[in-house]
Amino acid sequence: MTRPLARIRPDARGTGGRSALLALFLALAAVLFGSAPVPAAATGGSWWEPTTRPAADSQINVTGAPFTGTDARGKVRGFVDAHNHLMSNEGFGGRLICGQTFSTSGVADALKDCPEHYPDGSGALFENITGGADGHHDPVGWPTFKDWPAHNSLTHQQNYYAWVERAWRGGQRVLVNDLVTNGLICSILPRDRSCDEMTSIRLQARKTYELQEYVDGMYGGPGKGWFRIVTSAAQARSVVEQGKLAVVLGVETSEPFGCKQILDVAQCGKEDIDRGLDELYGLGVRSMFLCHKFDNALCGVRFDSGTIGTAVNIGQFLSTGTFWATEKCAGPQHDNPIGLAAAPVMASKLPVGVSVPSYASDAKCNTRGLTRLGEYALRGMMDRGMMLELDHMSVKAAGRALDILESQEYPGVLSSHSWMDLDWTERLYRLGGFVAQYMNGGEGFVGEAGQKAALRAKYDVGLGYGTDMNGVGGWPGPVGADAPNAVKYPFRSADGGSTIDRQVTGERTWDVNTDGASHNGMVPDWIEQVRLTGSGGQGVVNELARGAESYLTTWKATENHEPGVNLAAGAPGSASSSEWNPFTSYAPGRALDGNVGTRWASDWSDDQWLGVDLGAVRPIGRVTLDWERAYARQYRIEVSENGTDWRTVWSTDAGDGGYDTAEFASAPARYVRIHGERRATQWGYSLYEVAVHRA
């Protein structure tokens, strides 16, 4: 298609016509050969404006200096998009998300539809199943953008670099780029590359670094652009203080390290996990999900709902050989309702005679939790100072993960887009973690924020949002020009330093009131809409402005974490009894050997105990227990300095198995005893591992 000629700038006049002629030549070159860099508009040397930009490109439509430095309290300011997918167009075989985040050939090459969407969108399989189209759409992107990007179009690029730039100019200072893909979805869609998930993750990481180089090129060379990939909290803080965008790499994929399962059999081992974590860390990844959409060898997932839920459940069967399985929840937390709506396209992929099962209405939890391999992966992340994404984990898996994190007082835990049961929020904040909400409409976002406002005040933390752009989720729709929270253009940014007008790309002008949050460039407009929502909107935006500081505080605490010394590791053990087995030892020391593949087990009666000799009197304050299925409903922790005189420092009559952390006031002890009073099962008591920590 023909691009419009670039407008000759006023500053090109008065130089004998040579500057005007040069500008005309560059514009013609762009028409014939693609975008070429041209000098940016006169800015008086403003650092936030590029020295060159492609002749034909999106506008930013933000003026004024970005906020730099810190506030009066010495804290950084800025918003956090804790969940975005800048490069998901490179995932899923390369043809699920149509259009690119950037192209060295220019905007017309970057913002074009997938080949199978032409001529009228009828061939856009996934778009027509999940999106707002009626089975057809105009595939033309640049420069007309008649039908996409849109708030309800799930398969078109929303993260063009200039739109990301607008979000940054509007106050965003941290962006988590989750590298994402799914091998099964890749295999059933048109594709032009490998479906191997780790291959896709590597490609997306590389393209993110290439985007950094692309932006740097506009600003005069390496390190000069606003888009900065960071690998430490200190580096991120420095970038934010400069007023630039700190980009953190994360991973959200269904089979990390090849850890899928087939008919409940893991297809990976500990060596794969170690090798995979080392590789990801080397790529710059600092946060990740252990499972996503499909149950895998590491953990069970939090279900999807509606038609997408049905499609994902079918996808799980095709990938793993099993559908989701449910059970009654053990506590107040529960997973999302399972999607039961018809999904005929995906259902046609099932073998003859196989159909999606029905589910009991009172069974709302995934039967699958955090596996032993998942625990190994979590501990590997902790060893490397990485942050765990709790969203997408089943409540059974999330609860176990929190137990382990609490046992080590590990702060690196995130909930980045409202996929965690909100009842876990205080446990997360108590550890030092960070929470971001999904980018819902103004009323929904303010309402959700209000549910946990008291907790944020209690723990003195800010709030983030997760746009999930390019994440096939759906985004805030239009509210109408007459809505109470309609945005009046132009408006001032939340920090007061910039003026923001309607966003223009090519021939299309976007207005959040009539278009909704169609792409990443609409984030500042959406934040203004949140601010105008009800009596609480301004307060929520104030909390969002503290998001960068809170996220970086969590990250720094994660990096600084030092695991507590386990005083019981390898120490002599004793017990009231040990179950006899001719093939396996269940001796007391098996719970003190650091190996979760071994365990102590007692005889099958209530009054039983396991003891450990620490070798000397030490001040202790925490005992962690990893129960096997035979756990104690009622038990106590006893300590003694001499092995004769015992006193109880902690007790419970509501044990629920899994991982327990007993914390108590500092107590001098050489001997520690876990004393079972009442069993929860027909068997005795059985512990994989016991750890004792200093006060």
C-alpha cells in the first residue's frame, strides 16, 4: 500500500531549500523502500525525544518531561505493568498474534495481519472463536486500522513499540515482559516456526534485546534509549530514577524445561529443571510461572472459565492425555469455575467417543497441587533469587508453594493479574510479595482494589496492574463519551508533568471513551479513566503511583534473602516408634537427612513423637514440617535443654498436613520433639523432613 508523504517540518525552511529537499527525498524513500530514520522534531535537546525516528510511524501524543529522580521520601514513583507479553507474536508458532512489536522495515511491515486473515478475516480461526469479530474483519492494519487493534480482538498486535513508548511517557516505569507460548496451541494453528516451548522462549528473549537495540538506535546509540532491560533491583531502580522504563523478563509457559506430563507421568527430571533454570537466569529472566493453562509435571493449574475454559481443558487432554479433575476444596479458597460452554472447533479435535467430562458443582478445586518436581523447581528458583508467579496455580499448588516460601521466609512471590484467590493476599504481603490487578474497566478495577485496600495500608505497599496485552484475555471496553468517568482530552498525566492527547497511528485516532483499551498506548488514558471513577479512583491511582517502589522493594528483598540454617540437618534423631518394613527404612534420621524422597513413619497409634538432638543449647524460634499423607490433626512442639524436662512452645488441634511452619517466641533448646496427639488418618504419623531454625 502507499504511505502518505512525510510532512516537511517548519525547521527545514530557510536553508536554501536543501533541508526541505532532503526531507522530501527521505519521505519518498520511505514510500518506495520502507521506513527510514529522519531527524526528530526540534526538542531543544530533550533527552526523552529521539534524535531520529522512522519517517512513517505512530505518533506518541504526549508532551512534557517524564518524571525523574525520587519523591520527597526518597522513593521512586511510577506505574508497574506487572504482566505483559511484548513478544508473544513470536510464540505459538508465530501466527496466533498477528503483527510485530517492531520491524526494521518500518511500521507498515510491523503492523500487518497474518496471511490467513486475508482477504476478509474469515480464515482467522482463533480470532473468530474468541474475539469480537462476527467471523470477518478488515485485515488491513497500517495505516487505516479499521478493525484492529481493538479491546475485544484477541489476536492482533497491541504492543507496537511506539504504543509502549506512550505508556512509558504516561508514567509507567516498570514493565514485566512475560515470554509466553503453548506447544499444543501452536500445533493446531498455522505456524512458521518450531512449537518447542523453550525454543520459543529463547527467541522471544532475543527479540526483546533486539527491541532495546532498535530503540537505542533512535536515541544515539547503546544505552541511550528509554527501553532498558534490567537484571537486578538496583539496576531497575537506577533506570526508574532516570525516568526511563525498566523491563524485567519473566516466563509464562505451559511446559517449562519440557516438564509436561503424559498420563500423569512426568516427562522431565531434576537435571532438566536445573539446566532450564540456569539457562533462563542467563537470559535475564527473574520471575516465572511454574504452570500455565495445562497441568504439568510441576503443578496443577487454576481453571479457565467459559468457552475458553472448555477449549483449554480439551487442549490439556490432547497434550497430556487427561482432562482436569476436581475435588472438594480443603479450605475457603477455590479455583475458577471450569468452563462448560460448547467449543465445537476444539471438540472436533478429540478422538471419537471422547468428550469433556461433567463436574460436580461442589467440587471446585483441582486435585493436582505442587508436585515433588515442582517443589524442586521452586527451591531452585529460590536458590537463584528468582520470583515466583503465583497466578495460574491451583489453590492446592499455591497453598503448598506459600507454605514452602513461609518456611524459608522468602519474599519473592508475585500475583500479577488477578488469577490468585484473593484469600491468599495477606499471606503474600506478609512474606513481602507484590500484587497487581488485571486491567479491568474503571469500576471493576477500583472495586477490586477496594477489597484489599486495608491490607495494602497495613503492609504499606503500592499496587500494580497487569495489562496482559497480547495475552488473549480481553481488555476494558468503551464507556461512552457521556459516562461519569469519561476522559476529557487533553489531560494531565498522574504525576502532573505531561499533557496527553488522543493517540494517533496512521489514519486512525483512538479515544478510550469510544474505543476502550485497544492497545498498550491507551494505558495512560485508562489510568485517567480509573482516576475519574467514583470517589475512590484518585486514591487508587495514588497507590498505583507507588507501584514501582513496592515492586522493586520485593525484588531487592528477594535478592538479599539468606536462607536460614537448618540446625536439624543431619542431627541425631530419635522416636517413640518407627514403622517396620522389610524393604524401606522409616527410621527417625530419614526425616533429618535433607532428602524429601525419604521419611520417618511411626506405628499406627495416636501418642507418638519424633525428636532431634541439636548438639548444644541454642535459641530457636521456628520449626518446619513436611508431612506425608499420614499427618497429625493435633500435635505440639516441645523443647528441652537436658532431654528430661520438656515444655510446649507451640501446638495446634487443626493440622491440615502438607507443609507446616510453627513459629514461637525464642526458646533455648538442645532437644526438640514433634509430639503427635491425634492422627488425621488411619495410619500413624509420617514426616518427609523436619527443619529447626534459630529465633
